[in-house]
Amino acid sequence: MSTAVIRYRTRPEAAEENQRLVENVFAELAAAAPPGLRYSTFRLADGVTFVHVLDGAGLPELAAFQEFQRAIGDRLDGDLTREDATVIGSYTG
């Protein structure tokens, strides 16, 4: 199964808003619990770089995800990259 890895930097003044919007997506995911979806988001140590790892479908249908995407271009500092990856292994302890 293919996994998407999305990476981007936000403008420093937009990083907190971006995190808030991502947290709203996770709150809606917790309530909706779409089957077969794995999704993680990381904010890197620089405070402005975000990495999303998505495996499965159903995320675009969420209202919070649509809100997250609505003005993402205004929050970005540079280009967004999306790459397909193959999961070799995953562990949650």
C-alpha cells in the first residue's frame, strides 16, 4: 500500500495557526474514526516545518481538513512537497 508524505514550511507567524488547524483535523478524526485510515503529523524542531504521513482514504471529506486546506497557500513559506512512499514497517508501543 502506498503512503503519502507531505512536507512544507509555514511562515513563522502562521505556524501556530497551522498547528491549531491540524489539531482540529485530529479532533474530527477521533470523533469520526474512519476505518482503514492512518494519519500522523509532525512539527519539526525548527517550529515551522510540518510533515504529514497519510495512508488510506477519507481525510478530504472531513470538514476540519477542508478548513485546513482552504488557505494553506497563505500560510506557506515556499513549496509543499508530496511524495509516495511504501511502508516497510510500523510499530506503536
